Amino acid sequence: MRLRHFEELGPVCPRCRTGGLGDHPLLLAVVERRSGDDIIEGILHCTNAQCMQEFPVIDGIPIIVPDVAQYINDFLWHITARDDLSAALETLLGDAAGPSSAFDSTRFHISSYAHDHWGEFDPEEASTAIKPGAVARCLNAGLDLLTAPLGDGPALDIGCSVGRSTFELAGRVGGLVVGMDLNFSMLRLARHILTDGEITYARRRIGLVYDRRAFDVPNAGAERIDFWVCNAMALPFPAHRFGALSAMNVLDCVPDPRALLAAFGTILRPGGVGVLATPYDWSNQATHPTGWIGGHSQRGISRGAAEPQLRALLRPQGGTGLRLVAEVADFPWHVRMHDRSTVSYSTHLVAVRAAGDDEPA
Ligand SMILES: C[S@@+](CC[C@H](N)C(=O)[O-])C[C@H]1O[C@@H](n2cnc3c(N)ncnc32)[C@H](O)[C@@H]1O
């Protein structure tokens, strides 16, 4: 966790915020390990005497979520996982743990997202039919739709996974950028790219067969970037803190997509800008159908279509504080599963701005 990001962005306690106790700044109370202005291990405290929640910084990644104990229990395997094993031993563990184990599901997700985010820099990837980099193309197409200047940030990349979109955002927006996600393993990889400009990951060939890939990747702008564990549904920032944000393919992953859009409207400064993409790939595990934007009730006015409902949420009185600037109805995005399978999506890409002070939410 870079001190500059912590001090300039001034995160507040998400537990107090979601509990209606107001915005209480966090304090860096304990530093166990540091490298220059980078806190590698430490503890943040909520400054509210009624709360005093502790938030750990582990492997340079602060964990700033409302229920820290629950998070640590859910992600303990990720937090304590080792990444120093040889490729041979890693594959042996994978065979022994088997499909659907925490080990296998983590490396599978990393294989898919590391491939799309960073595979274009892999010398061994050159000849494959699936062209990596879809998330970067999608984000840049969205940023190109914006009519207002992108400004000096700060900027937030929500659901950043292994970080490519965070670096792309930093390439287009001045000032500080934070990539945030709930998945600790993905952020650990993103942070490795940040500090070392290289990536090592297990790329799934088929079934439980994975090939280790290790290659250099560009990390321009690294000094302005940091990666934090935060829950998009409980952002630990005061209102109007950011000038720009991106949320690529996250809207259909959260329990309350409308509340997420409203949080974006709050977190952005008036006139701040954002890029959102979503394939509306709803699942009951992530979002109860009553929270879906479209995708149900085909007898209604929009006949179950999602796009008109999202547009309505991005109009004055839509309740989100966001305005639609421009959109692309179908932008290609894909997630590689293995050598013989890639899931292709068509995302709805929208560029938005936050309503001005004098405009209705
Ligand atoms: C479908 S993936 C998209 C990843 C990346 N943005 C991309 O387009 O390649 C959704 C990402 O959002 C993250 N995510 C899901 N729910 C979240 C939440 N409530 N807060 C923060 N991140 C979340 C997941 O861990 C995952 O990395």
C-alpha cells in the first residue's frame, strides 16, 4: 500500500459507513514491513472510538472491507497460499487437490483473466487464435466515447482482477489510480506486475493440465497505481472523492447492481466520468433475480431487455446520479477457459458522467 495513495485518497472505515456511523478516516497504526513509501505489512485502524476496527495490510495489499473477520475466513486460502513452488510441484498439488478444489478454482480463474489481461505480451501466445487484450480494448473504446476531458483523477478501477484495466486507466487519466477487487489472489498478481513488471501464472491447457508462463509486461505509470481489497458494495471513500472510474464486467457480479450504480454516482465528483461494461450475464449466485437489470419479466414494457432499463437508470431522476454520455450496444469480450474453449460475450459498453450539483439524481 503506497503511503501517497493512502494519504491523498483518505479511505474511511467501511464498517462505520455501512453501519450509518458516518465517515471516519483510517489511521496507519502499525507498520511491520515497508519498502520506501510502500507498506508491505501493517495494520490500519478506524479512528472512531466506538469502532476501532483493524484492517490488515498483507503483501502490500490493504484489506478495507466492512467485515474483516468474514473476509479473512473466506479468503484465508488465498492470503496464505504460497507462490514459490516449482511448476512441477504446483501441477502435482493440482492433480492431488482435484477439480473444484480451492486450489484448482483459483488457478483456473487466474488462468482465464491473466490470459486476457496480459497474454498479448506472452511470446508463446503469439500464434493462438484467441486474441488477448479484450478488456483493454473495451475500456479504451469506452474512454474514447467520453466527450469531457478525462482530467487528473484520482481514478478507481472497480473489479480490476489482475490489473490490466488499472494500468490502461492510468495511461489515460492523470493522478493516482486504485485498482480494487475482492479476490486477494488476483490482486497479488496485479501487485507483482506493479512492483516487478513481470507475470508468472499457470495457463490452463485442458482439465487439470496447466503450463507455467512467465514473461515481462509493461507497467508504465506504476508509481501512480495501487491495488486494494475493497467491496464495491461498501466503498471506503467519502462522497465525490474520484474524478474517473471504470467497472468492466462487474455490474452482473454484485448483489445489488442498482445500488452499485448509485455508489458510482456518489463516489464521483460532479462532472466526473466513468466507463462501464456488462454482458448482463446474470446468475442467481451473484444477484437475486429481483435485482437484475433486465433478464426477467418478459411480459413487461421492456420485454425483459436489459439495455433500456440501464439507460433509464442513467437518466435524470434515474436515481443513480449518473448520466449516459454514449454507448456501444455490442462490444466483444471473452474469457478463455482452456485450449479448446473460450466464452465469448457481447458487452453493453457505456460512458457516463456524474450529474452536476444542480442536476437531479
Ligand atoms: C467478471 S470479472 C471481470 C474482471 C475484469 N474487470 C475484466 O473485465 O476482465 C468480475 C471481477 O469483479 C470482482 N468482484 C465481484 N464482486 C465484487 C465486489 N463486490 N467488489 C469488488 N470486486 C468484485 C471479481 O473478483 C472479479 O475479479
